[in-house]
Amino acid sequence: MHGSFRVGIGYDIHPLVEGRPLVLGGVRIPHGTGLAGHSDADALIHALCDALLGALNLGDLGEHFPETPEWKGAASTKILGAVAGMVERAGYALVNADCVVNAEEPRLAPHRAAMARTIAAALGVYAEYISIKATRGEGLGPVGEKRAIAVEAIVLLEKVG
Ligand code: MG
């Protein structure tokens, strides 16, 4: 694969529903609603995985982790660990990741450090490589109406060895 540095972008959105735990960045966050989806619906990790796959030009998350019984209810940290293996096999290492979580509620600031630590552990990197920012929907659209959480992520990879 060419390039000393490679950049990738990822996006994901999941609906917020009652009766589901809210898991973001591999951290279970106490909240009245949670994200619905085939796996644990961790939109933050899904966006990050798509960014990593994009940097490697390896397609998207749905291709590698389809909605099969194997991945039903799966912890997305497991998916992130598998993607980390693809990065390593391709001969690259993460320089940094920057993520924007679009959520009207709950407040994510108290959970940011734990999310960065959990993601970093799954990737085998230092937590300081992982930036997680939160923003609100200001009442607009599905995010603002508390019907969904959307996440954007960008990563930079550097060739190693
Ligand atoms: Mg997803």
C-alpha cells in the first residue's frame, strides 16, 4: 500500500430507543434510551472503524462485519480489535484519531476519558492518541430531537517498519 501517511473518514448514526443500554466508545453510559442496531450499536466505534478501513482502502464496516448471527449483540470493542489487526497487518500504526459525537443528551464530557481509554486499549495505543469531542443538535433534526446519535471520525495512519 502506498503512502507514508494515510487518512480516513468515518460516519455512523443509530436511533435512540427505549429498552436498550447506551454504549458509546465501549463505555456503558447511564441514560433512559440506548442505541438500536444489530451489534451493541456503538456509533462512535463504528465511525472510527470505518475511518480506519477507509485509510486502508479496505471497504466499509458492513462488508467485514455483516448483520449475521455472529455479530448480533456483539461488543463493538471486539470489532475495533479486529480492525486494529487489519491496520497492523497492512503495516500501519495510528498517529491520531479525532471524533465528533453529535448527541443532544446525555452530557458526554464526564465519560470522555473512559471512552478514550477503552478505545485506545482495543487499538493497542495510548489514550492521548484518541480525541473525542461532543456537540449538540440544538433541537434540529433527529439528533436535536433526541431520536438518534451520530458520529464523525477521522484518523491518520503512519507506515511503520
Ligand atoms: Mg453502526
